[in-house]
Amino acid sequence: MLTEKRRSMLHGVLLIALFSCAAFYIGSAEIFKELSLSPMIIGIVLGMLYANSLRNHLPETWVPGIQFCSKKLLRLGIILYGFRLTFQDIAAVGVAGILIDAIVVAVTIIGGVYVGKWLKMDRDIALLTSVGSGICGAAAVLGAESTIQTKPYKTAVAVATVVIFGTLSMFIYPIAYRAGILSLTPEEMGIYAGATLHEVAHAVGAGNAMGPEVANVAIIVKMIRVMLLIPVLFILGYWVALQGARALRSGKTAAEQAVDGPATASKGKIAVPWFALWFLAVIVFNSFDLLPEQVVSVIDWVCTFLLTMAMAALGAETSIDKFKKAGAKPFILAFILYAWLLIGGWALARYLAPMLL
């Protein structure tokens, strides 16, 4: 027999599961397929609509179930994401793709954090926006959120920025490539697209619009960027511990640390993102190609469903008031990072890639 607490929690989980089913159904519409909008993005929109309409009319006892989806199911979804990657992907694009990916990720994240500091914006939002822009959009934001344990509305704000600019790029890249504005070979264009487009779906959509030669390279380079999420999460775990240690040395009270956010509320212990290790283990296992393609396809669907539930749950904790609280600065930061990806990424693909290919 389920206890009353678990029954209430199950209600919250089932509610988010319904949102996820709705997101998949809506995402199957032709217009959303053409825009390459994944169910994850639709899920967070549905969650936000709920947060700003029916949220106050449902029992508070359902909240733990919603939070379970945004924490536990999120991590499980990221682990299963590893079945989309193999180490053979790295070998396929060689040094050029790996080095350019590493430069883009490092400059975007580090630069974004410093620009956020210059803009005097919320540190967690700046970090999440930078990670999302630098690695793989919403999935990277979710991974970083699990490591630094920040507030849900900050995650939603960061996701919104990467979705807007990533979707914009998905249309700009094919037009600019077809018009000859970028002056890149198909392989260079694939590296450029994979190293700078925000979401995996954006890389797939833009790549297919530019032809198979571009698409194949773009998707592989994009997947290498996804793999870089693993070291980034461990660095974030160390950073969280470092901030906590500094807070303790400065003699801040618990209340003052809480104001600064989760990153400084830590007691100086490194928060090891174990789910990142499992993510890596899954990639290693998948590299041996031991599972039938049909099984991997099912796992891929389950992964997307779980991540969609996580996105819907995060959206359900995000009201318009919280977006107003965040202000325009996150979008200013995202635009600056977007400009860097467009211009800096093109320069790397145009001048560095030919020396390494």
C-alpha cells in the first residue's frame, strides 16, 4: 500500500508525465518538426503555462512529485543521453573538430561568466546561460543545474535564451551558406555549425538544410561538444566547493550565504556529479555497439521523455514574476555570446580548421 505522502508525490509525477505526453503530441505537428523544436522545449513552455495559470489551484502536496521530476528524473535522462554518443564519433572528425569544440566551449563559458559579472547579473543565471550556449543548449543547462542546485526559475530563464538564439541560427546558417556569404567548404561548414549551434536538434535541422556532407560533420562535432559536458560538470563541482570554502573563510552567516545562492552555500565539499560518471560509462558501453539498434532507439525515446518531464517540471516552478525578476540582462548576455559564436566560430572554422584537417 502506498503511503499518503507517496500517493501525493505520484500525483505530481503523473501530472508532469501528462505534460510530457502533450509535448510529444504537439511536437509531432509538421510546423514544429520543420522548426526542429524538440519535445523538451515544448515541455518547458507547457510547464510555464501551468505555473502561470493553474498552479495555485492544485494541492501543494503535489509539489514533491514535481520536484522529483526536475531533480531525479533529470539526472536519469542525462545518463541515458550517453546512448546517443560513441568514441568513434570523435575519431571521425579528428583533431580539428575536437580542438575547435574545446576552444568554443572554454571561451563561451569563461567569457560568459565574466561578462555576466560585468553586467552585474545573477551569477547562477550567467553560468547556466553560458553553459547552455557553450555546450548543448537545454540539456547542458539541466546538467549544470543538477550540479550547482540553483532555483528552477533561473534554469528556465537560461533555457529560454539558448532556445531563442539557437532557433534563430538554425535559419541563418543555411541561408548564409547557400548564398556563399560564409566562404566555407562543406566540411568547414559542418565544423562551424556543430561547434556553434546551441541544441542538437538545431545542428540536425540546419545540417540537413545544407546537405548530407555538412550534416554528417555537423552532428558529429556537435556530439563531441555534448561529451565536453562531463569535464565541465566536474569543474563546476570543484567551483561550488571553492566558493563554499571562501564563504566560510569570510565568516558569512548562513543567511548571507543563502542570499548568494547555492554555489556559496556549500560547506567546501566537492559535489561530485555522479550522474556525469554514469553518463561517461554509458558512452563507453555504447561505443562497443553491443545493443541492437531497436533497443537503442527505445532507450533514446525514454531519454527524451524523461528530459521532457524534467523540463516541464522546471517550467512548472517558473512564473512570469520570476522572469521579471531576472530582467533583460540574461538576454543581453545570451546575445553577446551569440555574436561570439557567429563571428568567433566562423573565424575558427575558416582559418584554423584547414590547418588541422
